[in-house]
Amino acid sequence: MELQQRLLAEMKEAMKSGDAERVSVIRMLRSTIKNKEIEKRPGLSEGEGAALAEEELLQIIAAAVKQRNESIPIFEKAGRTDLVEKEKKEVAILESFLPQPFSELELDVKISEAISDASATTVQHMGEVMKRLKPRIVGRADMQKVSAKVRACLGTQLGTQ
């Protein structure tokens, strides 16, 4: 099932079951997606937009997860346990729409493939590697960790960094 259809179906199911929090998170996500569709096609009449590819949808969801994960320590530091719990619940709901994360081994394989495809030999080639790698792993790995792994791989290939 396409992600857009799944979001709609799960929102309807959450409405039927009375899960207000899940409905709220899915509505927010659908609204963000709609705004991105409208941004993508300026000049269309109001309410029209270009359909986003699955990869773009996953990027939107991953960004929403990242945003909440960044907020959690801030709320913890401020002693706002109510907001910490709310953010954690929202992260769990959002993550349910992302594909299973890669294992370390799978991630290492994807990184090696991207390095090979880019013919990268030094850290100076990192941008090219990341450009090739990102579409392959979107929503399935933390990009900061991936970036660190790529940097480490490129740095150790020739002993430079």
C-alpha cells in the first residue's frame, strides 16, 4: 500500500478507535506533506500540488522524527516530563510509518556500495558518496551516524582524514 493511502487509512482507523493522539500526529504529517506538494508546484491553483515520491515522503517523516528527538533533551533539561512523554509517543507513531532501520551490517554494505559507486578514495569525496547513499537509506538510518561512518571509512581507506 502506498504511504499516502496508508496514512489516510490509519487516520480513519485511529478516528474510529478514538485514538486522538494518533489522529493528531497523522493529520500534522498529512498537512506537512500537502504543504510540500504545494511548494513543489508553485503557480497551481489553491489546493493543487505535485504528488511526492515515496522517498520524499520518507524524508518528511524522518525529519519529523529527528525534530522530536532533538526536542526531548531540551524538554528533559527544562523539567517538562509531560512534553517529553508527548514527544516520545509522537516519535513512536511517526516511526511506525518508516521502514525497518538497517542493521549495522546492512548499513556497512550500503556505505561500501556507495563508496565504490562514487570511486571515492578520500574524505574529499564524502559529498559524492553521501549524495549516492542518501536515497538508498532514507528513513532507515540516522544520517549523522551514517555521515560519521562514511567519514571513518574514507579516512581509513588511505590512512588520511
